Amino acid sequence: MATPNSLEDLLGRLREDRTLFQSGEEAARQGAVLPILGRLGWDRDNVREVVPEYQIGSGRVDYCLRLGGKNTIFLEVKRTNEELEKHQEQLLGYAFRDGVRLAVLTNGLLWWLYLPLLQGSWEQRKFFAIDIQQQALAEAAGHFREFLGRDAVASGRAFEQAEAVHASGEKARVIRQTIQPAWRQLCEAPDEMLLELLADRVESLCGHRPDQESLAEFLAAQPSGSGTPPPVSSAPTASTKAPAPRPVPTLGAALEGPYTGTRPRAYAFGGQRYEVSTFKDILVGLCSSLYRAHAGDFERVLTLHGRKRQYFSRSFEGMNSPREIDASGIYVETNLSANMIMDRCTDLLQLFGYRREQLQVERYSGPG
């Protein structure tokens, strides 16, 4: 059990803090990176030990961790929704030039660890990744201490273990063991990029672009250990009556999922109950309620976006299924899976200072 102010406690709070997704590099530094370094024993207030904006020739890295007057680790921080791949070459180039044995590229939640002095491509020099959102908290905390703990770095154990992990066949074995559960998780709660990739391929084959909820339901139906998809059921005909959906009690936890594969009956927010037939209705309805309550600063929703597209925009161009929010002049993308819609609802609630449990959803268990 994590104790207050422990590394595990901090990682748990970061996992739940969705505001990091809407913030820049400085928020990732102050809210995630420096607190983690502090829990790992580094003196974050000593600029001779945790050196900010360390100069390397004509460039610089965000932090250089120094011990005994020597550079031990280069650490580069990017905003939480930034793609890390395009920054690894520059970071490892700096580390190689300075003879630094270990480099870290992070957006606060995802930490990529490298051995810059090894041979091979930039990707081949990455020996480990710590994902605060996906890995068990105790496991992630253990990896942080093992590779980035001040004592482990000072003794040299961190570098020895890093090189051993890189060279060991354990890496390949763990990857093989993790492929199937990773695929199962992707099918049960597909990532936006996976849905976009599948939608692109379907459209290229038949000329029609599917909605993301249909794709999410298809993936959720895939057997986790088989490459053969299950047969697709045909739509009910006049002689084949579809079974009536079975009611499910109102959720005790406001946004508890998964939602893909279910159908909403109603939602409650702000003391009002609204009957709906789709999750898109919940998203649009919640947006309308928040616009009426926060018209003066509703444009803050424009900060919410995914890896490849905006969820809210003043222009419907580039959106697959835009819906204007009342007379705000702002459009919301509704071509999202049910799970992604409820994630956006969570983002909206937190953006305007509401608790997640203030949105209640009633569902059927039948198809959405």
C-alpha cells in the first residue's frame, strides 16, 4: 500500500491528473518530473545537482543530473501529448557527444530510457520504458528506483542494470509474453490511433468511412488469442426479431466503463435527468449544459485534442462528424467510440471544476 508522499502515491496521483494532458512542457516539469526526481533522492533544489537548461554546444537539454562534478544523466521533457520519437535523435546526439551513459526522454507520464553510448540506431539504444498510466504503480516505482534512483546512479548499479537489461534475452521474452495482453487491451479499449488506422483502411477498400463506435465494437469482439475474426452477425430481418436490451442499474461510479458495446438510456447532470439514445447525445448535451453555465470561458474546450486531431474547433473543416454546441460557434467531434466519448466527458468535467461523479449514466447492456 502506498504511503502518503511516497513515490507510489505520487505516481498514482499523476495517473489520475488529466490536467497534464492539457498543459505544456513547464507543467510536465513542475508537476511530474521534478517531484519524481525528488522522491528518487535527487536534490531538486540544488542547481549544481539537478541542472536546468544545461548547455551542450549550441543546444541544451532540460536537465542534467550531476554527481561528484560529473554529468550522469541527460533528461529531456516534452509536453504530455507530444510524440517522443522525433526528439530522441537530438537528445542522444547530445548525450553521445558529452559521454553521458544514460539519457531519458519523457512527457511526464511516459519515460523512455536510453544507453546513448551503445552502437545501433536511436531506437535500438532504448533499453526500457516506464509508463505511469499502464504499468502497476509498484512496478513502475521499482523501475524508477532501479534506473534513476540517486543512490543507484551514484553506486553505478543503475548503469550496470541498464546494460544487463539491454543485453539480456529477458527483453525478448517479456515482449513475447506481453503481446497478447497488449492486443487484448487494445481490442477492449482501442486507442484513437488504432481506430483511425482501421478507419482509413476500411475507407480505402470500400470507399465508405466507418464510425469509430462500430470499429470499437468490432475490435472488442475479437478473440484475444486468435488471428481469425468471429463471424459478423447480419442485421435482424422482419422474421428475426432482435432481443430487447436488458436494463442495467444506474452506475454507482459516474464514468465507470467500458461503454463500447452498450447503449445509454439516460444521463443526469446538474440536477436534471435527460433521456438519450446514443453516447453522442450525452457528449453534446453535456457540452450544451457547460456552455450555458460557463459561456464566458467556454472556449477553454479548444485546448482538448487528441494525438492527431482536435476534439473541439471553431471550424467544422477536418472533422468527421461535427456538432455545433448551441450558439457558441464551437464544434465538437462526435465520431468517437463510446469509451472515447466518456473520456471526453471526464475531460470536460475536470476542465470546468466538476467531479466525475456529478455525471451519472444509465445504460442498457444491449448493442449501442
